[in-house]
Amino acid sequence: MTKPGVPGGGTRKIDLPCGESVAVTEFDLGMREFECPCGDAHAVVMDVHPPDRFLPEFLVEVLRETVETTSEEMPEFDTPHLLGVVLEEFPAQVATADLSEDGDVGYALLWVTDFGARRLHEVVVELVIELMEHAVSHAEDDATIREFERQMLDFDVSAFVDQYRQERDLDADDVYGSV
């Protein structure tokens, strides 16, 4: 895990869910997890991180085709929407910072969670499954609903996350291209 500092950066800070206050310049584009002074590792996500950090590209495409966004600034389903769902479900466990006016950091939005990167990955997958279940429940085809429910009974979120992270090499030292 990386823990960089940007020389000459501003003094803007983010108050983390653990109670620590950290300069936003401590977070760089390639970072997925932050070793906090509190002793825990916190997941780090930025708006520039692709949603396929958490989900396969085909699923991201399906979400982009089916999820209607209401933001002119973000008209396409993307990482901020995923983290918005996480923030809605776990408001006290996610710190956010809008840094769109700060040209020193290289990203506009920052989220730091109280849980680590792997747990965040599981949370994202679990919440996307809940969204899918909700959408399927509105289908007028009982066979489709039953088939989806059957498949979800066999789906192991933890095993999926393990396999996906291994395939994406998400436990290796970080570089921007593999966030």
C-alpha cells in the first residue's frame, strides 16, 4: 500500500470516519487504500477511478445503459454513482471531499471509507446486486424473477471479490492503470 505526500500541497484536510484529519495531498491517483495514523487501513476512491475497479466491464456497460442519471455534470453511470450508493447506505462510514476547485490533487471527488479496500469492494458488489434485485422485481415475467433469484442463491460475493481482485491484481502495489 502506498502512502505518498505531495510536496508543496495545500493544507486542505479531510475528516475521516475514524476521527483522524488528514491532508488531501496524502491521497494520490493510484491509491486504493490508506494506512491511517489511527492504525487501520481505509479504502480510497476517486472520481477518476474506473467503475471496473469493482465490477466487470460488461456489467458496467449494462448499468450505463439501464441506470438513468439525473446529473448534467455526470450524465453516465460511473464511479461517483457507485460511491453515492455506498454513502447512502453507510453515511457515517464514508468521508467525502469535493476538490474540484483544487488543481493540486488531480481528481475532483474523494471518498475514504472506515473499512478497507477489500471490504469496500464487497459492499459495492452487494449494493449493485440489491439494485439489480430491485430492478428485476419490477419485471412482469415471473420466470425471469425466479431465475434471477436462483442465480443469486448460488452467487458468493466473497468468492467473486477474491477472484475479481486476483484477476485484476488488486492486491499488488498500485499503479493508476490497475485501480
